[in-house]
Amino acid sequence: MVGGHELPVEVVIEPRRGSRFSVTRQKIIMREPVGISIDSIQAELSRLQEWVALLARKKPSILAPFVVREYVSGQVLTVGRRKYSLEIILEERKVHTAKLIGDTIVLRLSSWCNPQQKQKAIQTLLSRVVADDYYNEIVQRVQSINQRTVNRPIGTISLKHNQSNWGSCSSEGNVNLSTRLLFAPVEVQDYVIIHELAHLVEMNHSPRFWSLVERYMPDYSEKERWLKENGGWCSF
């Protein structure tokens, strides 16, 4: 428990000399050497808790992925410049659905699901509806930025509920952006778009790639810093 939040911890026993702690978006990982005793593991867990608490004081956003977001009818969801009212309806149904009516997102959820299933369904549905609402705007921006920067052929442009990265670009020229990015400032969104478009020229992160990014956004490092410091809060 850190900051009032329960954090999932995975203990990995492996050939190594000492302990190592790390934080991902899904869990806290504690790596320990083979042969460690139960008492030592308990001591390391206490040390891990202190380590995470200290890290959270320096960078509060690391706890964001572990904060359970509660959604209720009448709540207003702000995503970028847009605000959506939520209407949540529980029904005896097999599947969950969502629809944007005006500025209200109507979610119809199965009354048979447990709280964890309900939470996951709401996040997925909200991401899908908001992605549809923003899609044309994002496509236009990607195309416009492409024309004034690398000016390379683009395949499909997608907005997906991706938790593992902010964006990606395939060798076929398909640009994928995470819906989490919609919570970030527009200039930060533009940085991620430029980053992915630069991969149309350099499919790597070589010095030539970063030189290309810097050519089109000289202060890109500030945008990267914003994502590292605040990205944890960008989520449905």
C-alpha cells in the first residue's frame, strides 16, 4: 500500500547477485536471487514499499496506472478540448455497448459482470467512442504534419486503446496512435505524430532519426519530458 493505493507486486526469483526493483504500467517488479529466504523476501518487500513511496514523492504520476477510476452517470469526462457527459445503464444483456449521442456517451453494460469486468469494459468503450469522435481531426493533423515535414506516403491512420506505447509506425507506413494521447496537450500530440512520421524515413532510433525529429521540432525533448512526468495520468 502506497499513497492509499494497493499496488500489484510480482516477485521474480532468478539467478542474480542482488535485488532489483522496477515499475511498469501494470505492476511493481521485485527481482531476487535464487536461494533467498522467506524472511529476507519479507524484508525486501518492506524496502520495496519505501522505495516506491520515495519514487512516488518525486514523480507522483507513477501511481496513476494503479488508481482505480470510478465512473458514474452524470459524470463529466474531459478529453482534450471536449467534454462528455456519461450515462451508464446496467441491463440484463450479454454484451456491452456504447454510443455518443450529442455530447453524452451512453454506456449499456451487462449487469452480470463483476466490478473488475465492468471497469475494464467502461475504459475500453470510452476509448473507442472518443477515438471515433476525434478520428477525423487526428487524421487531418497527421496528414497536414506529414505534408510539411517528411512528406512520405502514409498507409492507414489508427487511434487505438494502446497501453504499451504512445504510437507506432509499421514498415507499410501505417501510423497508430494511442487514445491516451488525446489527454495530452496538442503540441505533445504533434511531437508523437512527428516521431512516428520520422519512422517513415528511418525505421530505427539512430542519430539520423533523432536529427530528423529535431529538424521538425527543435524542442522535442520538452515534449518527451512532459510525457515521462505526466503520461501516467493520460488514461481512461
